[in-house]
Amino acid sequence: MDVTLTPDAAAELDALNEPIHARVLRILERLHRWPEVSGAKALSGSLAGCFRIRTGDYRVQFRVEGRTVVVEKIGHRDGFYEG
């Protein structure tokens, strides 16, 4: 499975401090094995069709398009699902 980041998600990844950045990179590596990824949760409501996976207080939101996992958002859980 291919993993790509939206421009916004790439900027959010670059802004993370080093320990969190490294943890998110490990999540991105795991996503190459989709759907055999533990800890992913399907989202509902306006985010139906998307998934999230967490590492500590941080979340990675993504969707699957064919053979590609598209990471849409990376950030702290506070306010993560708002706007």
C-alpha cells in the first residue's frame, strides 16, 4: 500500500517536536500494511470514510483510496476533530 500526505499533513508533521515526529513516522510505516494495522478506528459523522490512529496525545487522520492511504491531518488530540 502506498502512503501519501496532503500538503497540510506534511506541514503538520514537519512542525512536530522530535520525539512525536519519530512516533508519527512509525505510524506512517505501519500504514503501508493497511488493512493489517492495529489501533485504527473508523470515524463517523462528517468524517465518515476516514480513520484515525493515535500515539499518545497525538492523532493521525487518514482515508483509503484504492491502493493508497492518504494522510489528511496530524495533530494533538485537543481540538483535533474540530473544523
